[in-house]
Amino acid sequence: MGARDITDNDYARLIEILIERRKAAGLTQGDLVPVLRKDQTGISKIERRQRRLDVIDFVRYCEAIGADPATLLQEWLSGRG
């Protein structure tokens, strides 16, 4: 995976949805640290698209913000076309 993967518009939209949901839940990046098992800097890198989010981290991120991963993924898929 190269830079194209983290700058891809579809990937950017997925991260935007995650950030929007995190903020709507009233959570900070720091609130996600125990669930994602990453420090705040690592979470920041994901949100700034400097580090790729893998499927396990995606599920953990969703759980940390109180979102159903399947529902969030469906929201992302419906906005792609």
C-alpha cells in the first residue's frame, strides 16, 4: 500500500464519517486510546490519514464511538456512487 491508498477519496470519506461520529458522540481522540490500544498520536495519524486504518482498528474505532461497524460501513458504501 502506498500513498495513494491513504489519499484516495473513498478512504478520505470513510475517515470523515468516523471523525464526524466521534465528535457527535462527544468523544476526543484521547477517549479512544484504551479501546484502540494506540496512543493519541496514533489515533491522530489515522484521522489525518497519515496511517492506514485496518479492519480490526475500524471495528474497534466504531465500538469506541458507539457505532455499529456494519451500519457505518453501509453509510459509507451508499455515499460512494
